[in-house]
Amino acid sequence: MEFLFALVVAFACFQVALSGDPNILSDFIVPTNLTIVNGTFFTYTGMRALLNSSEPSTFKVTKASLAEFPALDGQSVSFAVLQYPADSINPPHTHPRSAELLFLLSGTLEVGFVDTTNKLFSKVIQTGDMFVFPKGLVHYQYNSDAKNYAVAVSAFGSSSAGTVSVPTSVFTTGIYEGVLAKSFNTDVKTIEKIKAGLSQKS
């Protein structure tokens, strides 16, 4: 009986370890409102806008995920182009459903993530370098160059990796200021100042 229980627990843990986008039983998934499926369904043209656009004034992400590209449903992949003006940041965030593989096309970036022991792994990467951010861990990218623009592409192992912004989720979701003040060992006025700063950026 104990062996059977241990086997069931081990199998359950194995299944959790393999969790991610669910496997599909067909070649691809077609939305119910679509009647004709041809090459157009498998083509995404949303990145064309980047080719002749000017540099953005703040950090910008252009995504090709399930929300933008329905053909990705069930395929466990998605993509993003990240644009970093001089001295800009992609603030600390997580992707709960996927790791992120970032490839730097131009410029330099300081990148880093924090593991579950609160250890920071950071590196300044150069054009042509790749960096992986493990699934679910808090990470960031910072273009510390005061003059030059940087561009990267990111690949994800999920059609909908999800993004949870640490500053936004902590300071703009209605958590009581007193709780935040105690959590950050500061006072309510400081928390209110942070909230005000975040609301000005949005």
C-alpha cells in the first residue's frame, strides 16, 4: 500500500514538472468562428510595422502571442520584439508559463534574474549574445547606454507566457498602503509617493 501511495505521489510530481501548454490531439487548432483555413491563418504580419518605424521614446514590446496570432494556439511558442531607447528599462517582471530566450540584435543590455534563493544572476550582454530567463523567475533588462538604442527578440515556450510586472502588481492593484509600508519597512507616505510615480508613467 505504501509503495502504491509513493508511486501515485511520484507520478503526480512528474506531471507537475512537465506542466506547460497542454498537448493537442490535432495538427493545429482552428478558432470556432473561422470557416476557411489557408496560409493566411498561419501568417502574422504585425511585425511589419516595426520595419519603417522610428525609435520609441520609452521601452516598447511588440508581441506575437496567442492574443495577437491565433494560429499559435496549442503550438507552445510565441515571440516578441523589445525596443530599448537610451537609458530605458524593462522593469522587473515574471512569465509564469514560460522561460524566455532573449537574443540581442543591436546595442548592449544589462540583464538579470533572481532565483528562488534570492541570488541575482546578471550580465552585460553585447549584440549577438543570447540570455535565458528561467520560467517564473523575476527578471529585468536595462539599456544603461545614455546615447544608443538597443533591440532584442525574445522567444517563449508558450503561446501565452503571461507577464506579471512586479512594480505594477505590488503598487497599483489596491493592496492597502499600511500592508505595503510594513512589507517594505517604510512609511505610508513613501508608498504613496511610489504609487504616484507609477501612475504618472502609465
